[in-house]
Amino acid sequence: MSTKTKAEIMYATMNPWRLFFVVAMPGMVSMFAMSVYSIIEGIFIGQILGEGAFAAVNIAMPLVMINFSLADLIGVGASAPISIALGKENHETANNIFSCSVIMIFCVSIIMGSIMFFAAVPLSRLMGADDVLLETSVRYLRTAALCSPLAALFFAMDNYLRISGFVKTSMIINIGCNLLTLGLLSIFLLYFKMDVVGSALATSISMCTCSFVAMIPFVQKKTVLKFTKPKFSAAMIKQIAACGSPVFLSNVSGRVTSILMNISLMSVGAKALGEGGGQTAVAVYAVLMYASDLCWPLLYGIADSLSPALGYNWGAKNYDRVKSIAKRAYIGTATVGFISTSLLFFLPGTISSWFVNAKDIQLLEISTHAIRLFCFAYLFRWIAVTTQSYFTAIEKPLQATIMSVAVAFVFPVVLLGAFWSFGLDGIWFNFVGVNALAAVLSAVLLVRLMKEIKKKEIDNDNVIHQKTK
């Protein structure tokens, strides 16, 4: 039996709960492994390089992630039509979209990497870097930019491996990436005594290496998806852009929100904590983002890993199975959401101490308090994460885009103004309010989707009835 047949049978016929454990569990591990490099980096920077470097990297990071967001735009945007094309048994279309998307990611990353490198100074200023943090932020940003083209491919190849049924391979590569990152961080920061440049090099080299490794099954033609002579068309590019825009806008909006948060924190922190308080507040925000990286990837790992199965069955018009798989996704992410809230609430001091040097008593105390407020976001966050992924998987870009922009930009900015009088606590609690509002929006959009699916099922039944006459 070919690899292609195994993947298609798995998505089309495997028991939904078994599919969940076969696909979603490794997906959770895989996504968590992808985020661990960020967590490890945060621990090394916070413990070895200190608060200033920690704040500087947090200022540069949104720009690095915007660069990866463009790769995600293409990678995720191509994944939905690829899965649906496979469900329709149109392998030629699936292979062409796959081949074109890899070329597009590489080219776009070269352009973005060049912009990041040559415009690092004004971009870092725009992100809120003051004279103290500017030089460190620029050096981190330029180092990451140099490795951008190959590093950006890593995220897309992970998607394509999972579409092809290579879920365990994806998991192993992601774990390997983090082990390599840990080793390189130890060498560059502990042995060679490098600063943030060593940190950026460690993560970039790891991602570039794993991009090459992830390519191997495709080059050897062991996967469902195969490289073919690319045939670009305006319609295909438009389809990729439409399907990828929700994730892209979510990432970009989130980074714009991070910029606004950093600027607000510099102001509010100075007012609340005195001289140097802005830097401390930005560092606390960085701790929250790293703490979130302990939990968020598990939610996204479940939702994203089941997307190929949802897209495949949507393309095959097997709507009962679509609903069944989606139900398992929501149950899984809800469980992770409640566990995440509990862990963050009961262990805020322990988590803060991973990223904050014990000598920075004030930073440690504020970070612990901030995590206690922030953690309640995970009581609601699972709903929005799963819903956005669901809409993206079944090629509903408008609904997914509404979700992404609302969650990543509109709600945070509105609540930033609403909670401004509460000072730093208002900023920490912002995440809770955003995800509560997102849960309400998700419910509204899901009700409409259920009505649409019901109509499609009736139409299918009518077609079958006409054929049997």
C-alpha cells in the first residue's frame, strides 16, 4: 500500500477518536516542540544576559515573527486547497500548489530578510526601542534576517508533512530542532560568551538544518505530495492568499498589537514603577509571552493537526465526518485550556523564575502577579483557536479572517483603552477580556456554519435520492 493511500484512508475512514490520538497527539508534541526553542531562548537570555537583553529581544521578536508570518501565509494558505484537492482526488492540482508554494516562500523570505537587515534601525525604533535597547535589538534582528529564507521554510514543510500523513516524522524533526537549539545556545552563550547574536544564530541554524531534513521525504518521493514543474496562475495565487490571509492577518495584527503593547508598557511602566520601569514592564510582558508558549502550542497543535482531515472530508463532501472530527478537536482543546489555566495559576512563581534571574526581585514579583491575572485567558482561548483553524481548513477565509483580526488586533486595542485606568494590571488582564469576547464571536460564527452544513447535507441527500430513482 502506498504512502498516499495510507494517508487518504486515515483521513477518510479511521475512527474519529483514533484519528484524534494518531494525528492530534503527535501534533501537540510537534507544535510544543516548535515553541520550546522560543522558551529555551527566553530562559537563556533572561538568566544569562539579563533584563536589558530580554527586553531588547522582545522588541525585535515581533519583526522576526512578521517575517515568518509571510511564510505562514503561503504555507497555511496552500495547505487548505491541497487537502481539499486530495479529498476530490485531484492530485495534479495538489502537487502543483505544493511546488509553487515552496518557491514562493523562499522568494518572499529573501525579500523580507533584506528589508529586516537593511532597515533594522528604523524598524527597531518603530517597535519602541529607546537608545538603551536599540543596538541590542538591531543586532538580534540582523542576525535573524540573514538566515530568513531557509528558516522560514521550516514552518511550511511541517504542514506538508502532516498533510502527507507523516505526523510522527514531523514530531521527530521538531523535537530534533529543539535539541539542536539547546545545544547551540549552550555553546554560543555559555562557552563562547556571545550575546543576543549567539541566541539568534542558535535558533536560525537549527531551523535551517531542519528545513533541509524535512525536505528529504519529498525529494525521495515518499509522500503523497510530490514536487512537479510549477505552473503559476493568478487564480492559484489568489486562492493561496485568501486561505492564508486569516493566519497571516492574525500574526501581523498580533505583532502590531505587540508594538502598541510595548509602547504602552514603556509609558505605563515608567509611571507605575519609576525610572527604568518601562524596561521592566516590557520584560514582564516578555515573560507572559514565554509563559503562553508553554500552553498555546498545545491548543494550536490539536486544531492545526486535524485541519488536513477536516479539509479532506470537506472536499469529499463527507459532512458528518467533518462535524465528528471538529467535535473531537473542541473537546481536546477545551481539556488543554482548563489544564493550562490551572498550571499557570498555581505555579506562576516557578514559571517566572525560569526566565527571570533570582537577583531581579522586582521583575520576579511583578511577573508572578501578571501570570496570575493572565492565566484566565486560557479558560476561553481554546474556543477561538479551534474555530479559526476549523474555518481555515474548510476554505472559509472570510470567517477565519474576521476571527483572526478581531482576536489579534480589534479586541486587544479596544480593551487596552478600556482598561487603561487600571495601569499595568489592565494590560495583563487584557488577554482575558480578548479571549472572552472571541469565544462569543466564535459561537455566533459556528451557529451560521452549522446551518450551512445542514443545508449541504440536505442537498446531498436530494442528489442521492434523484440518482436512485
